[in-house]
Amino acid sequence: MNRMFCKLAVFGIIALRFIATTEPAGADNPSGKFTSYPVPHASPHGIVYFGQGPLKGVWYTNSTRDAKSGAVEFSRKIGKTIFHATPTAAAVAGSINFYSGKEPLWFTETGANKIARIDASKKITEFAIPTADSKPFDIQHGPDDESMWFTESAAGKIGRIDSTGKITEFKVGEASAEPTSLMAQDGVIWFTEVGSGRIGRLTTSGEVKHFSTGKGRLTGDITNSNDGALWAPKLSSVVRLKTDGTLDEFPLAGVVNTGAIFGNGDGVYIGAMKSDGRGAILSIDGTGKVHEYNLPSKYLMPAAMAIDPDGGFFMTVSSSRPGQSVSMIWRLQLDSTKKK
């Protein structure tokens, strides 16, 4: 039986600052080139680049409620995809990731309430989550690089799965808090709660602390910058939380929704949807200065991103139009990061 850790959530005291330093896109902004790759799958979602061994390359999940739910190998150079179906049909494959530098790959199955593992032979094995209907969403490597951690967005829990498939669950709040995305830093797990508007801190022994992010709705993702600060996007801004509890908030002019986020030096990249229907990746530094890279097609927002070895990054995108799926992978090559 898995051991359950239940701890009382403690609210952290924060200092909130709202910083109005932004810079619109213009001729002085760095440029980048977007390339699109049609794929034969209805709903690409999670995406990752793995750099070694039999699993080397770009992988994405197809997040559907049919027999096409699964993990996909993708090669942009030859335009080839290899599909691997989940053992459970209609599993709704979600976030995909790995131990740092180690096989296998792991992904969530939101519809099946399972965690899946892809080994070097490319066989998928599934592990049932003890809490029913927990809606696993994000998955990331843990502080010790020997386990994967995942959010249970409908259960108010975060789970840990080790290399044998053993799952331990940690209660981090009420189910209505909706823990969404997470990351490891400084030996602990940091996570967002879309339902409560908080950033949480979870130790490996199950101790929980929460930090309010002020007014406005978090959209779910979380990352860090090279100074150790935590960043999380809202609908039209992004917050930067220092580990001492100090919180800065930077407005994102003209933005109505945000998606993926990941660290970039002292700042971050964020997927965004603007009020004119244009999707973009925003580069934001530690002072709040913004550069924009607009997707060539409207109504598409970067949902997940993965850095590749050529200095660009791949992304899956979601459509702002109800009921519209996007059978496409995108890649952005920034001029400043072109491989020499």
C-alpha cells in the first residue's frame, strides 16, 4: 500500500509589486523564424527533446479520447512520425518528460488516471494512480533525479513515481485548488494552483507551504530563471516569486491568455494569445522588458515547448477557436541562437 502524506497548508507572507515596464514589438526587437510541420495526429499536446540512446529525438503526445491517444516520435528533417498507442484506449496522453539525462520517458494519462513509461525498446507500460479520477496533468523529474513527480489536478495532490512504478501521493490542498504544473528546485517541488491562485512548495517529506500571487488568474505553468526565481503566467501578466516570498508582477500589454513558459537566462519565454487573435512567444527579462515573436498564423497559442540541440525550440499549439484541433508542430529559430 502506498503511504499517504497529509500536511496542513501554511500560507506564506509575500511582498507584492506590480511593475509596469514593457516594450512593444518593433524594429529594434530580435527576430526569429517560425516553421510549421503538419502531422497526422489531431491533438499534439506535451513535447520534449531527449538527447541520447534509442529514444533520442523529439517526442510529443497525442491527447485524444480515441485509439490515437499515445506518444509520437517526430523527425523534422525527414518529416516522419512513428506512433505508439497507449495500452488503454482514450487515455488522453498529456505532459511528457524524463529523468535528467536518463531513460525512460514518462507521460501522464489524464483520461485513464495513469502514469505511462516508455522504455528503450519503446514499449509503453502504465501504472494506475491510487486516487480515482485524479486527473494527472503535468509530470517532471524530481529533486533526486531518481523519480518523477506529477500533479493530480482534480484531487489536490501531487504524486511521486519511482523507477519501479511505485506511486506515493502527497496532499497539498483542497481538490478545488487544482494543482496544475510543477518543477524541482533546491531539493523541493514548486507547483501552481489554478483554482486558488497560489504557488506551492512541497518538500520530499510532504511539508507544504503556499504563496498567494495576488489578483488575477494563473493559467497553470511554472518555471525558473537562472537566479532561482519562480515564474508563473496569468491571463495578461506574469509573476516572479523569489524564494524569500517577494513577488513581482509584470503586465503583458495586449495579451488575453498565456500558455507554456520556460526559463531564459534571468527571464522567461511565454506562449501568449493577444487581443487581436495573434499568437506569440514573448521573451521577458528580469526587469519586465518584453520582446515578441508572432506566429504567422492567427488564433494559435504555444501550449508546450521543448529546446532542441540546434538552438531553436519546438512547440505544440492550441487553437483559440472552440472545437478546432491543430494537427501541427511548430519550431522557432531565434536569430540570436542560430547554430554556428
